[in-house]
Amino acid sequence: MVTQVARTSGYLTAFKVAALLNMVAVLVQAVTAGQMMSGATGGLHGAGAGAVHLLALVQLVIAVLLWRPARGAGWPALVSLAVLLLGFVQSMLGGSGAVAGHVPLGMALFGLSVWLVVWSWRR
């Protein structure tokens, strides 16, 4: 549910942009991971993790603003929190070389990110 206040406050538009950027950043991580499998260095993949974390934090802040002051739905804030926290866990797993957990978690993060984008753009 998105209230009229949430639509006119600008928070929904900001959430749409943040969710889209976060989804693209997660997708770029998948592309750079594939390049690493072909022998490329992991520098770009490692740097991209910072962008994913930053965008997830921005998305979470906007989701909370969409929920509380704008009186929008609260579940996108919970899913955004999950995306942020799972992103940290995924980075930890990747940094320690636990690819068996890192890759499926990355796929789950991408799925959650797509879900938030689809929800926000259908409003």
C-alpha cells in the first residue's frame, strides 16, 4: 500500500531511483564475478562491493522515510535492511573464499533487489 502522502512527498520517487541503482550495482557484481572466472583480477569486483553496500544503506534510509513520515508500506524497509545485512554477510563469505555460500547469497540479493524495483515501479 502506498498512500497519497507517500506519492506526493517524493520519497517514492527517491526509493525507485535508489532501488534501481542498487539492483544495477548487484547485477554489475555478477558480471565482474563472471569475469573473474575467466581470469580477470578481482579489483573491480571488490570495489563494486563498496558501491553495493553504500547503495543498500541509501535505499534503507529512503525506505524508512517512505514508511514513517510518508505513511507508506513498512515491508520495503525490512527487505532493504535484509539486503544491507545479507550484503555484508555475502562480502564476508567472498572475502574468506567461501564461494559455496557467496554465490547463492548473491543470487538471493539480486532477487530481493529485483522484487523491490518491480514493487516500487508498479506504484
